[in-house]
Amino acid sequence: MVPLDPTIRVRPLLKWAGGKGQLLPEIRRFYPDRFGGYIEPFFGSGAVFFDLHRLGRLENRDVVLIDSNADLMGCYESVRDEPDAVNDALSSLAAAHTRRGSAHYYHVRDFLFNPLREACRTADGRIAYTPALAAMFIYLNRTGFNGLFRVNARGGFNVPAGRYLRPSIADPVRLRQASAALSGPRVRLVWGSFEELRALARRGDFLYIDPPYAPISRTSSFTAYTQPRFDLPEQRRLQQLVVALARRGCQVLLSNSTAAEIGALYDTNREARASGLRALRVPARRAINSNAARRGPVEEFLITNIRGDR
């Protein structure tokens, strides 16, 4: 894999709930000096992957990027395979948005995107994204409310338009950078759950795990924006797998909120601590809230068996 120009900050292509761009300075402290392959089972915006790629840390390594969101992975596959076609379609959508604003957003969402994604859905639930569909996904992501992905009971994308004066929609450089990173000969995109780790992870591999965060209050949950929901039973299943992988000799780094149940699973849990995991509190910033005044400094957990620089 050829690294991107290290003088250029490679930014994620998509906005995504829980994206880790602002937490990267803390996360970088725990990039291991030596590791085998790299696996990321909740890929989302891919901020850590793109950062590792920019730094040249993924050269000559097997990389597996996993997410259970069929739209997300279908979009990335199309960007990887046909970036120029995606960019051309996205440029047209951006020009129309400049003319029509939110009216264009709702027309694309309801009359183009939702019907086409259903037409492209296969029997196993995958969505065979075309460049046109990928461009619509990126357009809706860049102009919808806080970059959220949410579907209704019928499976239709229903996020309202965001209130942006001049949203950044078409960015050919960013798109081609993402395509170049995803096109590495040893990079694999996998549509699936975090359970894929059980069969894929080997001793010495570096795993960055960023599940939907456990809510720290009744009004702060965004687990509903993933399908299916990621509630406490899923957090427990993940913890059991993470402990098993740490015992296997994998180098694990996991992010989550400082909710009490996460502390009980990792910070004060005897099995987690015996496996070498420790839960560290790091400063972060809450980025998603309908009330802007409630976006601000918080603490998050970084849970790891990697020594780091502290």
C-alpha cells in the first residue's frame, strides 16, 4: 500500500455519529510500534484507518475494515472502485443543492435515494451500490442533520435536512484520497458484525474497536441510528469477545463512553483486568446533540492492553 502524502491531512470522506477525528491525538498514543494485521470492526467514518494509512503504518499489512451498515459499506466499495464516476455524480448534486437547497435534499432523499437503494438490495440484505447511489449517500450525509444515518420502520432513510449555509459537498481530492486508501492490495471491506473478529483476529494483530457508545443519560443515546440497535446485551457480548481477543494476544484499543455499565464491564471487571485491559479516561468533546449548548467537553474511555506513551 502506497501511503498518502504525509503533508496532507487525510480527512474521512463521511461524517458519522461517533467519528473519531477529534479524539485522534489521544488514540495515537496507543498505536503499537509493532503489529501484524489491522482490523477495525466498526468502521464508520474510518478516521483511525485513514490516519494510520497517512502515517504509513499499514504498509505491507493485511487490513480488514468491517461494518454492519450495508449502505456504508456499499458506498465505500463504489468509492474504491469508481471514484471518478462517483465524483461526477456528486458534483451534479452539489450544483443542484446550491440552486435549490433543502428542497433538493428532500427530492433526492425521497424520490431518488430511497427507491434506488431498495432496487439495489440483494436477497441477503447487501446493497449493490452504483456510483450514482454512492454520490447520493455522500450528498445526504454532507447536507443532512449532523451527518446522521437513520431509517424508519420500513427501512427508509429519513434524516431531515441540516441547517448549513454552505455545506462542503463535492471534494474531489478527499474522495480520491479515500479511494486510494481503500484500494490497497491488502485492504478488505467486509459487511458484517463485530463477531467477524472471532475468526479473523490473530495474535499480534492491532484491533481498533469503536462501537456505538453506551448512553450516559436517557437523552444521549444514539444507538438507534444503527441497525440493529446496540444496547447493553450487545455491549456485554462485545466485552466477552474483547477479553477473549486480549487473551489471544491481540493488541486491542476500544473507545466507549464513561457510562456506569461500561465501567462495570471494563474498569472494575475482574476478567477484563486479568486479561491485561485497563480503562483510561481521556478528554473528548460531545459532537452530536440537537441543542448546540449541550455539545461540549466530556470524558471517554479508551480501553486497551497496549502500553502507549503513558
